[in-house]
Amino acid sequence: MANKNSNTLSAEEAADFLHVGKTTIYEKCRTGELPHFRVGRRIIFSRAALEAKLAGQLEPTQQPRPQLDQLELVRMMLRAQIEALQLQLDALETREVINAD
């Protein structure tokens, strides 16, 4: 599971967070039932948006959450890209250490 301080979740992490399967996550995205955005082929979820979605399901009288403004959406996408690049860099560094031995 993702770091609890992370603002974004992958599809697998969102499935764990919501206690459902990845197939359910993809279906809910396809039908527009889950708030998400794409970075290339990756589906990214805002932890806050998923929490708001859960709260909305538990409290039907709650007003719909406001849409993220464009700047916040770009920030979230950039954070997700940085996280993905950091994972790739970590993997490359690990390979270099293994190959050096």
C-alpha cells in the first residue's frame, strides 16, 4: 500500500484502500463512478477524493464535493509522475549495486 502521506494512489493501491478488486476499480472508472485522472496509461486517484467519495456514500445528505481546480489537478499529475520516476530511479540504482557486486 502507498505511503499514508501520499496524496495519490495507483489502481492497485485504490483497490486496497477501498477493499475491492482491481477489476472493480477499473469498471468504476469506466462508468465514471470513481474520481480519477490519467497519466499516460496509468490511472491515478486522489486519496482525498476517494475519502470524500466514501464519506458521500456513508452520508447521503452530504453536498457533492467541488471539482478540483485545474492547477491542483496538474500538481497532482506532476506529483504522480515524480513518484513514478523515483521508483524507476530506485530500481536502476538497485540494479547498478547488484551488477557492481
